[in-house]
Amino acid sequence: MTRRRADGSAGDADYGTIGGAYAAYRRPEPRIAALIEEALAGARTVVNVGAGAGSYESAAFEVTPVEPSASMRAQRPAHLAEAVDAVAEHLPFGDDAFDAAMATFSVHQWSDLKAGLLEMRRVARGPVVILTCDPDRVRDFWLYEYAPRVLDTEARRYPPIRDITGTLGGRCAVTTVPIPADCVDGFNEAYYARPERLLDPAARQSCSAWSFVEPEAARRYAEHLRQDLASGAWDERHGHLRHQPYLNGSLVLIRAD
Ligand SMILES: C[S@@+](CC[C@H](N)C(=O)[O-])C[C@H]1O[C@@H](n2cnc3c(N)ncnc32)[C@H](O)[C@@H]1O
């Protein structure tokens, strides 16, 4: 049985505590949205599991969002469908109820990954599309020099890609998603060329892994980055990234047919 917190949060992060500014910092990035839309092409009805504030829900589809956290549901813009209060591990829909299923930045938080993926497979006639991070590549990012325990947390939480593809079965395509330098969806790697943005505590809080380290450690990590930016040490090592239009980091898109 999935444990739920006061606001209904059903994963390993408590969005009742950390989710207040989520929608302001985690906006859908249009170039990533286009790749998701392409992966879902041909579908009319789509279930979005762990839908949060509605990022990546395209108007091209009739979307049924599923979101357990009341704090996240409250941040959904009025033009999007109201989210169903349910968890991935028990989707309240019949077999083959939708043409396709999607989940973005969510599977790493579920208490039972396998149950959630099998539920997505059960309710979708067509493709299951997952946007997630490859844990084997999470520590390649420069932030590991500053916030090692934050990225260790990410690497531990994100399920191995083979666990996802193995559970979904069928034909699976896994592609690296290029992250644009001005990415408007504020996950950690989105700031690869704009390190100053991670000095903002609200930007850090919108990436749930930061909530797994003590506030004092998070402050220390940010202070180290601030000092290296002020001294020029960060730019000496990584300044070339400021001019790199895309980063091929840990972000991947999985489509299982
Ligand atoms: C990082 S947010 C991503 C939200 C949105 N998909 C996006 O791309 O911005 C993770 C979401 O997964 C949801 N979540 C966590 N555990 C879940 C579960 N067991 N079932 C369904 N959703 C879950 C959280 O409540 C949260 O809204």
C-alpha cells in the first residue's frame, strides 16, 4: 500500500512542504515538449501519471492527469483538466482505457516502480512514454563538484533505464534529450550554462533531491558555488558551457510500444 502524506503526496518527496513554488520554476520547456508530443503522435487520449502542475500536457491530446499531491494539483492552470487524485501504483481506470500513457520527472519518486509501470501498461492501448534521468549519467554534471550528496541522491532515486524498459516490455526506444542552454524547466542540469541560478534557494527547492540533504549542507554547497563564481574558478573549469547551446546530460525519453 502506498503511504501518503498530509497533502496526499505519495512519493519519496513531500510536495506539501517543498512544492509551493514548483510551477514558477518548473515550467514546460517547449523543445522537450515537442519531443514528448512526437513520441505520443497518433494518440487522442493520454493519461499523465504524476502530472504535477501540468507540465508537458499538450493541447494536441485529450489528457487525463493523475496527481496525488493537493499542493501540486492546486498549481494547475485553469485551462488544463482537473487532476484525478490517485497514485501510479493503483490507477482508477479500466484496461486499455487510453490510447497512450506518459510520466515526466515522476517515476523515480514512486514507492513501487514496477507496479506503477505495469499500471501504465495496463491502462494504455498504445505507447507508454517516460521522461526521466539515467542514473549512470547523473554524476557527470559539474554540480557534483559542489553538491555531491544531492546528485548521489538523484543517482540513487532514478531507476536504471533497463528496469523501466524491462518492466514495460515490447519494443523500447531510449533517446537522450538535449537540454537547451535557456531551458525554462528548472531541473538541476537545466542550469548547466547559468550556474548563478542555483544560488536561488527556491530554484534549488524545486528540484526535490535538494530536500534530501540538511538545509545547512545545501547552504554550504551553494556558498561554495557562489565563491567559485565570484573568484572565476567556476568559469575557468566550466565557462565554455556558457556558450554551448545544448547539453546532452542524463535526461532521456523512453517510448515503449
Ligand atoms: C518532479 S514532479 C513532476 C511533475 C510533472 N510531471 C512535471 O514534469 O513537472 C513529480 C510528481 O510525481 C508525483 N508522484 C510522486 N509519487 C507518485 C506516485 N506514487 N503516483 C503518482 N504520482 C506521484 C508527485 O506528487 C509530483 O507531482
